[in-house]
Amino acid sequence: MQLTLWTYEGPPHVGAMRVATGMKGLHYVLHAPQGDTYADLLFTMIERRSERPPVTYTTFQARDLGSDTADLFQTAVRDSYERFKPEALLVGASCTAELIQDDPGGLARALNLPVPVVAVELPAYQKKENWGAAETFYRLVRAFAQPVERTKSARPRCNILGPTALGFRHRDDLREISGLLGQMGIDINVTAPLTAAPSDLARLADADFNVVLYPEIAGITATYLTKTFGQPATKIVPIGVGATRDFIAEVAALAGVDAAGVLADSHSHMPWYARSVDSNYLTGKRVYVFGDATHVIAAARIAQTELGFTVVGMGTYSREFAREVREAAKLYDVEALITDDYLDVEEQVASLNPELVLGSQMERHIAKRLGVPCAMISAPMHVQDFPARYAPQMGFEGANVIFDSWVHPLMMGLEEHLLGMFREDTEFSHAPSHLGAAPQAAPSSTESPVPAALHEADVAVLDAPGAPGWTADAEKELGKIPFFVRGKARRNTERFARDRGVALITVDTIYDAKSHFSR
Amino acid sequence: MTGLAEISAPKAAGCADAPVLRERGQREVFCGLTGIIWLHRKIQDAFFLVVGSRTCAHLIQSAAGVMIFAEPRFATAIIDERDLAGLSDANDELDRVVTRLIQRRPEINLLFLVGSCPSEVIKLDLSRAAQRLSRQLSPAVRVLNYSGSGIETTFTQGEDACLASLVPDLPALSAQDAPNLLVVGALADVVEDQMLRLFTAMGLHNVSFLPARKAGAMPAIGPNTHMLLAQPFLAETARLLEQRGVTRLPAPFPLGIEGTTAWLQAAATAFGVSQPTFLAAIAAPSKRGSEAVARVRDMMAGKSVFMFPDSQLEIPLARFLARELDMTLVEIGTPYLHRQHLADELDLLPAGTMLSEGQDVERQLDRCRAARPDLVVCGLGLANPLEAEGIATKWSIELLFTPIQGYDQAADLAELFARPLVRRAKLRV
């Protein structure tokens, strides 16, 4: 048993739902107890889909157990076929139905429906959402992809693999990369799972190579297609300017086209924005990166090499890709944190004291609590992370979006100085207007937003016998430090004083500590 | 619409004996675990530990976007394959998890072990675990258990199961103790405080609420205790309270002006409050409540409403919409119809109202589309798809998260139904 407050990923059948909901002409019959229909709202509320996911649940109850859950399942399959007339049915079980071992695949096939039935077994007590999505996509491709006589065409042709429903910016990434491939003179054969019908999967083999956008979802499928149809697959995920250029070169080599034109005419503002003088102030900002493996690896590269930040910590909840993230972390001399326990992440963020957190909805909470700016780079996400505007992460436009969304939460350029100049003005009160409220003070209610463990640590420091005191002059000097670094200055100074047994902090202690901690 | 005369409407006009369409098929409803979202806010020193799967954890954090709380007082002990394969003893694992939890949260005084579908199916005995852990952690922490599993509970039945688990341990009053009133069902603090003021004005001072806001302050009960149910989904809790000698006061539920008056009247009658005293106590709040509701009625009168089953609040809500907002009821679905507790409500429903119990969501959607109601009350999974089809919807879960009971919330309740229509009238996109 694992004590879990928040979970980064849902159960594996939610991954299967993401695949089914992204596709067309496929209906998923899920053997599941009453209540599991909550998953519909992920799609209808968080992603704001205007249609219900193509999923029928058996919603069995206690009175059905032991008597006729198998019959209930068959009825649900039959009714779903009659009502929705899909090209194919996907069948499986959620965690509870897995325990009652009704064999959805066998039961569905026994009905002899006139459409193919694909059964997916998703071990809910071992695996999670992304694995479930990958496995489902793989099973569907295995079931439907056929050897084909290649269509003759002057232009090279590829498939795009990986985007699903409820993916972080998948819709916009797909548009961006489709456009990029078009510019390179490459045709797109099939995009899957998003937008594909089972009949589209049948003609996957009619392409020269595969573009894998999200290895978490399409990695094993791409490997299968390489083995079965000899289609090579891309390895580079085009997030960031550098990665997009590398991706273009990789694709050009696979397609046998010249990439020079696309590389010369990228319309990317990001490199110039990063070089403009205002961005000087981004130099060395300490960032912490956590999320799924693909986005973390990409974000760390952008942070370090394209924005001039310093990556002080990174990690992933994608255990399947732990090796890749560990390798990437070595580039920045940090050790990757591989965990799906959000408390571990919180502890690490608190101890590393970064100036910017790049993460998921979970890290947004952590950062908010610690008063650190945060930008979203990965699922899990909130309704606001499905923006109305076009906001890809991939390609050159994606890099522009990333520049804006990572830099805006920070204090920009000259503002740092202006704050220092004007802070004594009576008209000046808090943060500059484009930023939100200042870090929250720790409330005193019983529902402390700070985890008990951290809270206790703080209290212990403050109340410890011999905790350093502050002279009036030192307090006054501390007050002159801009508010957004004041908390850190206080903590560092106190730590410095404690380490040296200094009982009373003077103005000199502040500057000794500053010099000691300056990086 | 505040007149007491309407409350005693002739029974023949109501729905007491009306036929009910019973359906079986896909139920688009939450399971009982969802109740944790409001229960953990209500009992301020209680912690809810779901013993379940990743699905359970995902449900609770997704169901209401409750991640606004940094570290809420609920968590899931996720069963993994080692527990299932017998490689580890599930009880030892549970003890380990609970020990870690209590170390992290020493301020917790009451821990609920909440059963789920998987824990029920593998027959993990949480009541024995609760007893064992209670002994170990006593006196600092009391440990209780209940099931919020989807195979046994639908949405609000989780609250019923939770409150029912509190009943056996409630302190006992004797036959010599003065009569007291117990209000049963989780209400917003602000609603409780308003009700307490009303009872005080009526001269009732011995009033308590189940659940109390603190684990150590749960109310005492005995043969002189009368209870008013504040929620229509508390079948098991009421049954256990009756077993301990508590008398249930039959009444409609305190939704809308009429329901609130009738509900308070039931207490007034039982405790011998004189009618002038009663009327004086409710005069001001019922008047301002009626006036506020009347302002919403103008735009809602004559509009049709269709309710999908969700919280068991449907029957009282339909009564409110029909009688106080003059809306037309197309179909009122409820997951479970408790005829005894809803007897007074059914009497007040317009005769001929179509009632349905249980659900086959696809067929119900067919009926809904055919009826083209002006407003549909439904869960979050159905709301946006129906809106996209051009049908205005009200998310039913908001009716659980928002204070809606009592005089001063009656207009807020009306507003919840009016807002989708107001919004549609405004939009030109």
C-alpha cells in the first residue's frame, strides 16, 4: 500500500480512454463499478470536450456481483454496438472489474458482433495512465495495421504518432508539427491516436517513417512498426528551438529532403528575445523542473541552453523513462528525482529554493505555497491549461509560447532595479502590476497549507534555543532588500549565523551571509 | 409562496402514490467516496483515508477540482499488486500507512478508514482494522470505518455511511434528560448558525448537529431526542439513530421558503412551541427570503426542467422549483427514492410529475433530447455535451458544495438554476 495525497497519473484505463476519445469510430466498453464514470468529466470539464467520451461503463453494483456481472457486460457491449455502430470495439476492465475476472475480451467476442473487438488488459494495481495509453494504442495498432501496397507518390510520407485526448497541448502541437512537415514537403499519411479511425490504423504501413511526438504514448507502437514494416521513427521531440532544429534535421534525413529552407525561415522570435538585453536578468535564475519525461528533458534543455537559467533540480513521475531522465540530468550536474509521490517533490523544491518551478498542476501548488513563480510544462493539468488560443509547446511557435509563459511569471529586466529605486515611495506597495500577489504568509488555521513536516521544521528553527536574534539595524537593513528575495535573505542569513554560532545578527552578518551564499 | 396553508395541500394532489420509472443500465453518477470532499471540511479534525485503488485517488482529486487545498485531510492508501498477491499482509500495510499518516498529522483526532470497490471485493475487513487501530492509537485518535464504494453507495450515500458510522459511539442521554433536538446531515457552518438562531428565537436551546464540527463534540442522544433530517439521503443514519431511541420528525426538507418553514414547524410542533412564537421567529427571515426568491421567479416561471439522478436531493429540489419558482417538471430522476423520508415531499409535488429511479443514461438522454427542456440538472460528465447540443444545464454537484438550505439561502438556490438561463440570454457569441 502506498499513502497517496495526490496522484500524478490516473489509472491505466484512463489512458485507454484518452486513446479511445482521441480516435473516431471506436467505442470502448469498460467493465467498471458505479462511480467510475467520473472519468468522463476529465474530458468534458477539464478539456471542455463538447461530446461525451465514446465509453460505455457497465457500472455494476454489489447486488450484481457473483450473479450476472458477465451478463451485464455482454448486454452493455451489445447495446453499445447497436446504439453507436462503431467500426470497432475496445473492451477492458477497470481496477475493480479486474478483480472479478470476467474476461471482457472473451465475453465480447462470444457475441459474434460484425465488427472487430480489441481487448486490452491493463493491470490497474501495477501500472498507470500513460502506460495504459501506450498499451492500448499498441494493441489497436497490432490489431489493425496491415501490410499494404505502397501508394506511389513523389513526396515522402510519414505518420504522426502520440497525440491523444486530454494531452498537454497535443491539439496545438499536432497543428504546429503538421505545418512544419508540410513546409518540408512531407505528406502526412495517418495521425494517431488523435483523429484516427481504426480504418486509418489499417493503412499505417503506407508511410516511409513515423514521427513520434510523445514517446510515453507512442514509443512501443513505433518500435513495433519499425520491426513489422521497417518504418524508422524519429527520436527527437521538437520542444525548444534547438530540439526543433535537431528534429528538422532528423526528419530531413529520414525523408531525404533538404531542410535548409525551413531552418533559414523559422519565424522564431525566441532566440532574439533570449538575446535581447532585457533577458540578461534571466541569467542563472535557478529553476526546478518536474513532470512527464518528455517535457522535463525538453524543458531542462531550453532552460539551461536557450534561456540561460541554471537547472538546480529535475525529475519525473514517468518511471518507464527514468533512465532517459537520469541521463539528461547528468548534463546539468544534478541527480534526477524519480518519484510519483508529490511529497518527495515538494520536499525537494523546498530544500533547493529555486526562483522558478517548471512543472505540472502539482508543482503549481507546491510553488504557490512556497511563493515561487511557476510555469506549466506537463500533465497533469487544470482546465486553464487548455487555453482557447493556439498555444503549442512544439516547433518554433511552441518555443515562442514557452518564452512567454516561462518568463512572464518572473520579475523582468529593469523592473528589478526600478523596484529597488522606488520601493521607498509611498505610492509603491507590492509587486509590479503584471505579477500576482506576493508570496502568501503561512496562515495559522488548522488547515495549514504547509505540510506538517515542513511546518514543524520551520517552527523548530524559529524556536530552537540559541536561534539567532536580529539587531534593530539588521532588521532595518533586511527591510531594504526587495520583498521577493527578502524571505530567502532572512533564511540564508539565519542559517549562516546558526552554522557559525552567531547569536545576534548584525548588518555585517547579513553581508557576510550574502557573500557566502552568492553563486 | 410562504403560506402555511399550502403545506397541508390535499394528499391526492401530490405524488405519494405516483408510478416511478425504474431503470437499469449505465449510471452516470459518482460513488460515495465523493462525499469526502465536503465531509472533510465539515469535521475539522477528522481525516479520511480511502483504502482503494489509484482510480479512487484520481476520482477524489478530479471530481471537484479539490486540488485547491494544499494538503487536505484526505488521502488514499493505494492497494498494489503485492497486497493482492498476498506478498504483504494488507493489515500490516494499513497499520504502516496509518502510523505514517498520524505522525505527519498529529492534530487529527478522528480517522475514517473508507472502504472502496476494490477493498470490498477483496473483502478487506476495515471494521476490524479500525478497532485494532483505535486501540493502538487511543486516546489521541479514534478510528472508525465506513464504505464509500461505488458498488454499495451512490454519491451522497457516502455521507449517510459516514454519519452512520458515528452513531454507535454517540454519547448516551437517559430518559431523565431534557428533550433535545438533533439536526442530522452536513450543512454549511453559516446555515447551521442561521438555524440555531431561529431555534433560539423559538425558545429551543437544546439543539445540536450531526456531524459536529469537532470529533470530540459529537452530540449526545437518548430517548428524549428528536431528530430533523436536513438531507434526504440519510436512510441508514436515521435507522441507527431510531434504533437508539431517537424519534424522527417527519417533514419536508429545508430547501426553499416553504420547505424551510415546514421543516422548522415540525420541530416547533414537537417541542410545543406556540404558534405565535413560531411565526414571530420566522417572520423576518421568511419575508426577506420570499422577496428574494420572488425576484428570480419572474424569469423562471413556466420554464421546464429535467433532472438527471445525482444526489437524492432531486425530489425536494423539484418541489421547490415547481412550487416556488413555478417551473414545469419534465422528468425528475433520482438514484434512489426513499418513500418514507420523502413522504412529505412527494405529497407536495405536482400530481402527474414523471419520476424515475436508477438510470440508463443513454435512454434518459434520449428522453431528455426529445423533451427539449429549458433547463437540465445533471452531472459534470453530461453538462458540456448537452450545452453543445443547445440545452442549458445546471451542474448538480454545486448543489452539494453551496449553502442552499434555509430562508437566507433560498434565493441563492433559485439563482443557481437561473444563472445558466441568464447567461444564455446575455451571450451573443
